[in-house]
Amino acid sequence: MANSYEAIGTVHMISDTQQVKDTFRKREFVIEIQDGNYPQHIKFQVTQDRCALLDNFKVGQQVKVQFNLRGRPFQNREGQTVYFTNLEAWRVEPAQAGGASTGTDYSQITPASASASDGFDEDVPF
């Protein structure tokens, strides 16, 4: 998937599951990613059955999050179009502990590795 990314950071906050509608529930969480002198707090969400993915994690734990970018327009009461962007997590797992014990900063956001099934040719010039 072209809009699939991963981020590694420290869990800063995990919310309770919210029942938004009868058929829709979500849960938000924030990870802190070091970006030079200024840490970044990035909010993700999981939905439906994936809400349970966060049950085994605690604040302060290093995690790797795989997520997709999601966006949609919404027309408000004044007729203006407002755009929403969500980081929709589909996998959350403990980060590899190898970098933490050596003091290496391994917090990052990167595109997820492309697989052969993506249909993209590695030789394209753009």
C-alpha cells in the first residue's frame, strides 16, 4: 500500500475506547518521537476490533506503529470545506530493544517497506 508508514517512539498516552456510534468505536494513543531538541507528540487511532491492540501497552514503553494516512473533506454549517487527517494504526508492537541500551536514538517515521506485490517498478526515474 502506497500510504503505509511506520513510526517508532515512546508511548505517551493511551485513551479508553470510545463508542462513537452503535457500529463504530475508536481508541486514540500518542507516541513521542525525538526530533532533534524538540520531541514530537504524534496521535494515532485504532478502530473496531483493533482497539484491543493497545491493551498490552503502557505509558513509557517503546513501540513500533504501522499505520496508513487517511483524509477526508467535511462541509461545516457555514458551507466551508474542512479537511481531516487521521493516522490509522493497523499494527502496534514492542520496538526492538537493541537501540535503547546503547543510547542510540532510533525514533523515526518512515515509509513502510514496499513489497513485490505493490506493483511498483524499482527502476522508475521519479
